[in-house]
Amino acid sequence: MGLGREEEIETRGPPAFRPGTKVRATKYVKNDGTFAGRDVGDILVRKGDEGYIRDIGMFLQRYYIYAVEFIDRGIVVGMRRRELISLDDLPKEGHGR
């Protein structure tokens, strides 16, 4: 008997991003209590905020957690792949591929 849904184990493959990659948040991220100095429920990152991958870690040996530095906000937040898109892989404006 299972939950009817197998979740992919991300760490079987390489990380989606490398340190230094410019990324954009695709979701709002609120403090779940693990971000010191901020109240639970405070918005840490807004959808559309841009930052840089600073480091890569793992959670439960299943998921990559990307430490993203949001320079404009002055914080580093751990985020999952599904919460980010790379801006380094996008075609430059006016230069179609």
C-alpha cells in the first residue's frame, strides 16, 4: 500500500544548476521557521526575484537544495529546483536562436 505517487529522487542525476548560475524565483517563499531573525510566515523571496546559486546541498539524500543569494534582499535562502529557473540559459533579447 502506497501513497499512489512516487516522487523522483533528484540526487540520482546531476544538479540542475551550478554555483554562479543566475536564477529567478518562480514562487513566493515564506519563512517556515528555519530562517533565523525573521518571523514565521514572513515572505523571504518574491516570485520574480533574481539571485545567484551560491552553494548546493542535499535534503534527505533525495533533493538538491540550492543556496540562492538574493543580493537586492541581502539574504541567502535554500530553494528547490521547482522554485527556480535559470536566467543564464535564456536567449538574449534581439538574438534569436
